[in-house]
Amino acid sequence: MAVPRFKEVPDHWRYPLGPYRQAPSEFGGEWWMVNPFTTEEPWKNQAGPTEQLPEGFTEIFGPRPKVSDYFDTPKPSESFRIATSQWEQDLKYFKTAGAPEWATESERSLAEQTFRFWEMGSPRFYEGRYGFMARFPESLFRNFEAPAWAVLRATHHEIAAYQIRSLNRGIVPAKTHPFVPPRLWPKNSDEPEVA
């Protein structure tokens, strides 16, 4: 007998108020009906296919989001739903991991060294919905991405864009990139104000 399960259920259906319990992420994270006719953990009795992701996808986009990752956000269920939807869209349009054919080894090496110097980690290239792009999964904002051509040929512009994003979120980078407008940096109390 198949046990009813859904990707999402209304809050009042969820345990302990309702009969649906959420399976751990390794079992898909779906909501399963639990009652006297099922086991306490019905997801363990179901032999289903595990999700096969394209090679390199997880290294670039990370694993499927888990609801527990969003408990600290102001609206956990909404944040989780948005992240899951974005992750599924990225998966749907993902074609391949790797740099574009036109990118030379010297371009990639120089870009990688430069991004590492500015504490963004190595760019991870992929081909998706918008052509070849790069993400920075080792950075504070793992979903920061830019076109591959910009990462390789306008490297400092992308570093400045990253730092501006960081400053807009209240995080001050350790190194000040000269392309970031000075008015965006927090004022240092030791420095005199310039009119």
C-alpha cells in the first residue's frame, strides 16, 4: 500500500497537529502521512530512486535545500520555498559544468588567482539557461554569479559588484577594492569627514 506523501502540506496538517511528518533530507524531505496503519517512519519502507544530479551540479549549486537551513530566517517556509524553486530551476536548465571552450588556460588561471586574492574563492563555470556563467561557492554569497566572459575579462568589475553586494548586506570586506565607490564604505571614526 502506498503511503500518501507530498512536497508541501499546510501547517495544520503537520505533526504534532496533523498526521503528516517530514522525512529527513536524505529520504527526500517530503511530508508523509503517519497513522496506526503505517510505521513511525514510512519513508524508510519505500524503495524509490535516489535523485541523480548531473556531474558538477552539486559543487556549483549545492545540495537540494532543506527546510532546517531556513529556521533562522524571518519567514522560514517562504525562504525555503523560494530557495527550493530556484534550485530546481537551476537544475532544470543546467547543461554542463566547466569553462567555455573559448576560455584560455591563462585567462582561467589569472582570474582564479585574482578572485582568491579578493577572498571570493575559485570561480566555478557552468553552462545553463543564460549561456556560460560562473558562481563562487566558496564565497559568503554562494549564489553570486556572473557571465563567464565578465569573470574572465572584466574580473575587477565583478569583484567590485561582489563587494557592493556585501556592503549592501552590512558585511564589510577585509580588503577595499578601488572600483567600489568610496561613499559605500562605512565611515572610519578616526578619519576626518571630507565635504
